Amino acid sequence: MKIFRLSIIVIILLALLSQNVLISQDKKKQKTTKTESTKKNDTKSIDQTVIVKIGKETITYAELEKAFKKNLSKKDYSLARLPKDSLIEFIDLYSKYRMKVIDALAKGYDKDSAVKAEIIQNRRMLAESYFYDKKIIEPNIEEMLNKRDRELQIAIIVKTFAQDPSKGTDSLQTYKRAKLILEKALAGGDFAELAKDSSDDKETAKNGGIVANFITSGNTTRPIDTVIYKLKAGQVYPDLVKIRDGYLVIKCLKNEPRQLVKLSQILLSEGIAKDSLGVIRKADSLIALLKKGADFKRLAEENSNDPASSIRGGDLGKWYSRSTGFEGNGSKLLPLFEAAAFALKVGETSGKVITEYGIHIIKKDSVKSFSKDTERDELKKLYRRVYFESDKREFLASIKKNLGFTFNESALNKLLASIDTTKTTLQPEWEKNVNASLKTETLFTINKQNTTVGDFLNKISTQKEFKGSATTRDNFRNVINRFADPIAFDYATINLDQEYPDFASLMKEFRDGILLFKVEAIEVWDKLKFDSTQARAFWEQNKTRYNTYPVYDFSEVYVLSDTLAKDIYKFAKTGTDIGKLAEQYTQRQGYREKKGNWGKASTKDNKLAQLFAPKNPKQGDVIEPIPYEQGFSVVYINSVEPARMKKFEEAIPDFAPEYQEKVQKGLTEIWMTQLKKKHGLQILEKDLERVIKELNSK
């Protein structure tokens, strides 16, 4: 009884202690949450600190940080980490950019018709990429990624359309046969036997309909991908799945969490054809050693006949998934090898696994779960390549339907009857027989806007992307869709700026860029003129920097032999005429007739002159053999025009860019001085120092 009472007291005490601990933990949690919340608020407050003032516009630290990371591609580098000089330089640069945009707005350039037209013209390009990413690509990628944490094995029964040249595709009969098989499978019939007896795909039929490879989202066709994730293991999909060539009956055999594994192996293949029993005995002995604790890596290095993995102690390298293969290349293991590997626990070693390559001993080294981030980019590329265009067409079709998009089939038929449908729109007067009455008829309507046959003919004849179009029904329908698609897209994206602040920010940056170009052109670039008086003054200050290149009039004897070149050099040095030597010996094509003479050549663009110029040769000098163009050149200097300072007119091409840059900088400085006076520019350095100090202390 005492024990019982003591136990009750202990329980009560423990409960009280537990409660105190929970209260303490709860208070601690609240304190932590409060601290984290306070930190976030503090950071937010710091970010919103105004650092720059330009008239009525303010620029916060957060805006500067965003501009720094975006424009300088420094996503992982904080502005606060810059040295002070670099930090002030960046802020000054960004402030001047904003000041120029403010000036453009103050002058009303945003209302300029050319600027407005450019913004409208390019908005669709920017909106298209952004809109399709948000509305089609990202949702589909996320849906696929959410499915990719599982992989499935399925069995199928395929019924393909019977083809009769006289009757075409017999789809109804195929449907009835497939439906009958489905009903038997749903009633509990043996799926494997039904597949063997009835499937038109012989490869899977012989295995009871089993598809050898596991499947995950993105590596099978859309019709299959759509339905299989609705099934649990053992379930048959209750409807037929339509494919291009017929129908599928689908059963889910396995629906399991997707894992990626690291594997190692010892492969024994050497001599297996001559002495298979000996190789089997060797495999058994290695397995026995592994069971006793032998090091797998050492045994693989010493015994494996797979050179690629044996040097790594049997490691197969990359992570492997049953549904997507090895990371990076997608290559798959043999089904027997794969099945044995995935049956193992981590750290476990298999027995003998026999494949066409030999006998494998497999070790499962480690396992990791599927990661969305790892596969998102790869899946996005796959989606763009395989699904995007069809999803985009379907999306636009739904918008056009909502906008009341309709063809006038009667008008289209009359148009086709009026033209030669074997011609193209490149041929002259291809539409000459279309009468005036028909041109007034509506061909299609979208968003209550009618396009007449005449409008259509004008567009298809004048717009360059449609020149050379076939004058067929299918192509005309295609062209009409291409006319209607932009109307549908503009309607769908009309509120894109309000729906997505990021896009609004993107459009603002784009607009500001156009305004900047406009205002700089007017204030600086259009004022850049070549003032000869100022240019001459610039040249006078810098003329010693602009010199001609040395010019040599020289003759050459070119031979392939080093020994012959040395002999020719000796002859020339002792007074033999270089022209006669060239007539007799030079092997440069066309130069015997010219007695080896090159005429005048500048070191600016003559490679041979560049080779001998460092020797500072004078008139009458013979230059010893120079290795050149797989041979040797003996050169005689006929005359020399040494380098000299260029005259003003000669030097203009040399100094003009530098002079123009100086003028441009001068004009910009004058403009910036005017803007600072007009709009005011303040960099609040004390506030900046406080923000930087607080951020760097965290």
C-alpha cells in the first residue's frame, strides 16, 4: 500500500515537473519566436532605411541591394560587404541612373509616341515569357515534381487499331475489343493471362504485360502519366486510356516511394565462357569473405573485372533511381541487377546476381530521398521540349473560346473556291478572282472584333512572315489562328502588372531603360560633334602618342633548307645582288619574277617585317636567315622610312575615339551638374554607415 501511495506521489510529481518543463519550453518557444519576429522586423526596418534622396523620390537600402545583385550578378554577395569606396561608387552610379530617368519623366518623354510604341511592342515579348512561366510551365513542373516522390511499375494490355486500306482505321471495333478486356480485368480476371492472350504489344505480352522499367512523372506519355498516379498497387484503371494507335488497359503493380541509391559491385566475367564453375567458386569465396567482414572496396579493387568501377572500390559513381536511371545521363541498369540492388538494405551485400555480363556481387552503399530542387531544372527542360507547345496551344484555344472565337466556314469555302489552291501567296495576283462582295464578308470573329476576307488577304499578302504561304484550307486556318493568338494573349495578360508585382517591376525597369536611352541620346549623344578646333587642341596635348609605323622596302630570298639559307646569306653579305639570288633560289611563288622584292611594307600589318624590325636594320643591311612560314627568309633592306609623329589629319582615326569619349564625359558632367541643381541629390552617408554596421554585426 505504501508502495502504491508513493507511486501516486511520484506520478503527480512527474506530471507537475513535466508541466513545468512544457510551460518552460512554451515560454522559451514564445521567446524564440518573438526574438525571430523582432529580428525580421529589425531587418525589414533596416532594409527600408532611405539612403538616397532625389527630389521627391527616395531610394531605400533594399532597392540598392536589389539593383546591386541584379545588375552585377552578385546574388550571393551582399552590398554591405563592399569596401566603403566601392560602396559609395556604386550608390553614386545608381543615383545618377535614377536621376537621368527622373529627368526623362520630368521632360515628358514617357508620353513620346516612339517611346510608347517601343514599350507596347516589347511588352508582349516580356509578358509572353513571364506569363507562360507563371500560368503554364511552373504549375505543370510543380505538379510533376509533386508526383516524382513516387515511382510505379505498371502492366499494360495494348489494342491497336486494325488498318484496312479500303476502310481506313477500324477504331470502333478496336474500342469494343479493348473494352471487353478491361471488363474482364476489372471483374478479377488474371491480368497477366489476359495480356499474354490479347495484347498486341508482343514485347510486354510475353511478360504478362509488365513494363520492365519503373515510371515516374515526366518519363512516360501524358495519357499514361495522367492516370497511373490515381492507382494503388494492384488496381486496374477503370477506363480505357486512348493513345495515338489504339487503347491501353493499365494495371498498377507497384506504387512506392522513390529513392536514389549509391551502389557498388564486384563483377566476375573473365574466363566465364571457358570455366564458369571456376568463376562461380570464386564468387562464392568472395561472398564468404564479405560475410566474415572483409572490406568490399579492397575486394573490388583486387578482383572486379569492371575497370570503370574497380578503381573506385566498386563504386558505380552517380546516384541511381529505378525510374530515371543514373543522375546526369539517365542510363539504366539491367533489370536483374536493379531488382537485386533494390531488394537490399543499406550496407547489405547481395549473393550471386547473374546477367549477360557475368556474375555480380552488389552492395547498397547509401540511400537518399528525391529532392525537388535537384531535378527542377532538368524537368523544366524536358517539359519545354515535350509538352509546352501543346499545352500552350490548348491554353490559347480555351482563351479564344471564351472570347467567342469563330470561323465563318461559308466565307472560307467561298475564298478557297475563288483561288487556285495549288499556288502560294508569293505568286503574283494569286487572289485576283476574289470579288469585292466576298472581301466584305466576315472570315473570323474574336472578342467581338470581326476580320473580313479582305482584311485577311491584306495581312497574308503584306506581312513578311506569311509570304510564300500555301493557299490551302489547313494553312489558312493555321494563319487565322496565328492572327487570333496575339489578341487572345493580350486579353489574358491585360492585368498581368496588377496580378504579379514582379512583372510590374520588370516592366518599370524596361520602361526606365528606354527612357534612359532617349534622354541620353538627346542630352549627350546627339550633341557629340567633331569640333576641329577642339580636336586640334586635344591632338597638340597628346601628339607624341600618335606615330607612324616603320616602313621597309625589302627584298627576300625564301628557301626551305636552313643550310641553303645560310649559304645565300653569305653570298648576299659578300656583295652578290639579292635580286639575282632571288631569281635563282627563292621558293616563294611569284617572287622569282619580282626578284624577291616585296616593295614597301609596314610593321603594322606585315608579319615578316615584324620579325626583322626589332633588329633595327638600316638601308643596305642583309639580315641573317629568319625562320618563317616553315622555311627561312634572307632579307635585304632597300630603304627605310623610320617611324615619325603623325600630322593632325593622319592622327584623327587614332585619337578620335578617345577625344569623343572625353567630349561625351564632359557633356555628361555638365548634364549631371544641372540635374543635381534641378532635382537635388543627397546620399545620406550617416544612415548608410548605420545600416552597414548593423547588417555586418549580425
